[in-house]
Amino acid sequence: MDRNIDKIKERLELALKPAEPPTLEEVLEQVSRHGVLLEPADWVFPGWTLYIEYTTQKIAETFPSSEEKGRLFHFRYTLKQLLLGTQR
């Protein structure tokens, strides 16, 4: 029983410990490996924000018109605001 409690305590400490902000490379590795970001909560929100910024730039490179790019950047802004609000 003590072993289970120690394991739970260790997982909680890891989840609640402050983490360094993620790098883009870490975010891309997590997403490619798992399809999601599995880190402490203070890491996930900045991580998704980085990922949204990166993918938006890559997608925008394929759009020929500035109107399409404008709509995409508006979508990016909305997602980032949603993440920021959720993080708070």
C-alpha cells in the first residue's frame, strides 16, 4: 500500500512542480510522439501557444491570398486568447 501512495505522491509532485517554459523543439517532439502535450499544467498552455504559432506560420506559407492569411491569423489570435483565458 505504501508503494502505491509513494507512486501517487511522486506523480502529483511532478504535475504540480513549476516547469521551465517549453521550447518549440520540445513541443513538436511531444505532439509528434503522443499527439498531445503531456507535461505539468504550467507547461502545456505555453506549449500549445507555441505550437499554434508555429503551425499557423507553416500553413500561412501555403496560402496565396492575403485575405486567407488574415482569416488564419485571426483564428490564431482567437485560439491564443482562449488558451490564455483558460490558463488563468
